Amino acid sequence: VFSSFRGGQPERSEIPIVACTPRSSEMAFARGSIVGGLGSGSGLRQARRSCSAITGCAIFLLLRVASFCVPLSRKLEPALNFAHRSPSTPLRPADSGEQLLLRRRDVLASLYVASTLSSFFEFQGPAWGAPVGDDQPTARIAVRDALLEAIPRMAFGAPATNVTLPARDVKSIEAAALRLEELSPYSIGLTTSDRALKMLNGSWRLVYSDAPEITNLAILPLGFQLGEVYQPIDISDRVLENQASVKHSFGLATGSTRVVGSFRPAPLGTTNAAGVVNRAGNRIDVDFERVVFSLDEFLAVSLGGRVRKIVAPQPDPAAPQPAVDITYLDERIRITRGGDGSLFVLVREASPTKLLDAAAKAALRLEAGEVAVTGAALAERSGLPS
């Protein structure tokens, strides 16, 4: 609401500024999308519109501040004179009206420029996880969100499993995963796509699996619980690690497992342990080098990694090459099928533990460790895919 003077009488004029004020519903969508990180496509579009409105408001405020940065003789001096005027002295319509009309003109100009620039600054990037040029991002995002919403958060950050969830929830997760796999933007030639490999790079957190090596850890003895499970990947060096934490229910101790390995694209036509032939070009072969078990903290005292056990895996010549098929990949989520057909659902999330550098891995190889044949023995020791 602005005031002007006409003929010595104050006049009230109202100027709607809806264009520069984000609606509460849009702000709610934006807040939910940004904080939750799992917003739907419509929520993201609402967030982008809200950002545009916020940009307009910011520009409006900057222009209003700039409107006061004019010579003092025009703006500040009349205001100071008005501030020092005696309360009994009447307003001079000419002076007050002139000043307020100038400000009103500045406000109208600011609103026009802000509303114009807000549309110019609207964020036009693709939705999260939708490769540019994909002709079905809306369907994929809807199915992806349905899958993530079906997976609950578990105690201690552990991944959900088919053992810890009701049968109806497991069925919903598996059905959503199958639907999302059918919409994969990299259904053919994932391991030869530079864009897909770049997207694969980074850290991933396991949120669901029905693999026996994971479900076997759903219930641990002596009050221990499986915690977060991460898989950081470095495409440039073709190395990965499976990192898992183990925590005591009453905080008596914490431990961790680190499986150090390397990978490479699997040749076309190869067959995994489940008898599935690699025709889609989405399979990677994995070689495990070391498995490290560490007792990190006991009775609130940090042990600094001094208490640990190292296992040196050895491949079983009679067993198939350890491999996984990446059946779905975008910027937010990854679905992987193990060599036995087991399901792994991972989301992009930074691991608190960094990958070992080359020097640390070289030192790890020099340490004496128990030799274990790659397969069931390694899976029992690591609790991770082998």
C-alpha cells in the first residue's frame, strides 16, 4: 500500500505484487523437494517457479535500495526536514506529495523490471536424474519416487531387506524396481557410454537388498546391528570399495568393514552365476583385493584402527567371475543385480569414509592376512556382495 497526495488530501492506492511473492503452496513444494531430496517432477517444477519468484523479490529489493541512492538534495534532505518538523506544523502538500509521487514511480518501475527479470532467471535445467533429451523423464521420475517411497528408513541407517520388511512391502519394492528397470535410459551399452560412466562415478548408499550376504546380517548376536553401507566408485582408476558399519545397540562398540576391489567392463556374451548372458553391455566384472575388519571404538574410546583383521581373497577357478549388472542408473538412484540375480537399490550419497589412495592400498597389500577363496567364504566374512 502506497500513499500519495492529490489536492492536499492523502490518497491510498493499492498495487498487487503477487508476481513477486511466491505462493505458500509453492514454497511448501520447494521446501519439501530441497530438504527431502526426493521430490517428484511436479514438485521440482514448483520449486523452480518458487526460485523464480524469490529471484524477482530479491531484484525488487535491490532496486528499491538503489532508488534511495540518489543525491541527498533530492531524497535525504526533505526526509530530514520532515523528521525535524514540529508536530504542530502541518504537512506541506506540495513537498510531501512530490516526494511520495517520486517514490511511487520508482516502486512501479522496480516491480515491472523485477517481474520481467524473474522470468529471465527461471531455472531451466533438467529434472534430477533425467538425462537431457530423454523422451520419458516424467514416467521414470514417478516410478523412481514410488520405489524410494516404498523403502523405509531402518534403525542405525541399515539397508532394508526382504527379511526385515513385511511381505507386502517387499512385493511393492520389487515391482517398482522391475518397472524402473524397464524405463532405464541406458538399457544398451551402459559400460561403453561416457555419460553413463560419469554418472556412475561417486559414492552410493545401499538402501535395499534381498541378497543373502546382506540379509544374513539383519540380525546379529550380542546386540550388534548393521549400520550404513556405502559403495564409493572411482571411474578414472576403476576402483571401488564396499564400506559397512556395525554398531552396538547400547553404544558399547562400533566396527567397520572395508572391501577393496577393482572393476572393468565385462565382455559381451559372458555368463554370470545365474546363467544370464551379458547382451545389454551393462555388466562389470569385480576383483576383490582385500577385506579389512576393524574395531573402531570400544566403551567410547577410539581405537584408531589399531584393532583389525585383514583377509586376502583368492578367486576360485571353478566359480564364475564375480560380476554385477547395472540395470538402472540416473543421477539419483542405481539398481544393480548380483550374479545370483539378487537385488540392490542404491541412492547417491557421500560416504563419510574416503577411498584408500594408492599408497594406502599398496601398504595394505604388504600386510599379512588370512587367505580366503572368493565366494561364500568371503561373503560370510565381509557381509557384502562377493
